Amino acid sequence: MRVKQSPPPTVAQLRLVRPPYGDRHSYIMRPLRYSINVTLDGCCDHRVMIADEDLHRHAVENLAQADALLFGRVTYEMMEAAWRRPARAGGRPDWMEPFARTIDAAKKYVVSSTLDQVDWNAELVRGDLGEAVQQLKAEPGTSLFVGGLKLPLMLAELGLIDEFDFVVQPSLAGHGRRCSPGCRSVSTWGA
């Protein structure tokens, strides 16, 4: 596994990439990339993250590499509520607009057993998760991008994520979900 580091000014970034040879999927299919913001203590609570211009620029660069986005229901509903156009006047700074335009226009796939329908450039994904995602990866294109926590953990267990991008925020949250639920809190290390 190769490790690339290219930190934006306000956060550190760690990117883990699967080698293209010897992997059963990535050399013949478009890669599935996962990016998540985490605090120093491993929490993924978006309410305590530094949502600055650099972070949004990095997110636009990630999204621009993907043909489509893959979300679970919770992430889809959260992103739709925050970024679907039209935005209310004065609702966000101008530097957020490139991200808003990019995510609004992106093709989306939503994994859900509870939603009956989706819109916002989206299609529902149902059935066997592994088979459905392998089918999406086999379609022509450059890459897929997955966001959230629960869905990416399931996809990682199935060995379907080809690239992990951890954007480490310079803060401690002390609460919230973790992208690695088996990890103990920093406060318990050495205990």
C-alpha cells in the first residue's frame, strides 16, 4: 500500500491507495474512493470540523475526480438538505459556491432499504451491496466517490474501497462516531 501526503494549510491529509496490481478489482474497474474528515481523536462529527475555504477546495478537487457519488440514506439526506440548489440568499459564503455547484450537479447513487424514491440527480441502489457496488465499479468512467460513515465501513469490510483519504482536523472532538469503531479514545490510550 502506498501512502501519499499533501496537507492543505489547515489540515493534515493521509491518503492510502491500493496498488493496481494484485488487487482483484481496481485494475479492471473504476476505483472507489473514500474521503472523510476526522479529528485528532478519530471522531467524525461534522459539527466540530473546521469548514474553511481550504477544506472546501480540497473537497471540490475530490468530487471533480468522480463520475458519481455513493451515499447511504443518512449522508444523502444531510447533503441534500445542506447543498441542494437553490440556496437561500446569504446562506453561505461565496467560497462555498464551487462545492455547492459541484455536489449539486453530481450523479448520485443512494444505498437505502427505507427510501421509496430519490431525486437530486440520484438513483436508489438496492439488493446485495457488494454485487451492486461491483456493478457500479464495472461501468465505464474514471472513479466513484463514497462519503459518510456506515456505508463506507461496510464497503471496506467487503474490500471494495480502493483509496482512503483521511483529512485530519487539528482539533479534539471527544464525541461522535468514529470511522474506525474498534479504536479506543485517545483519553484511554495507555490505560
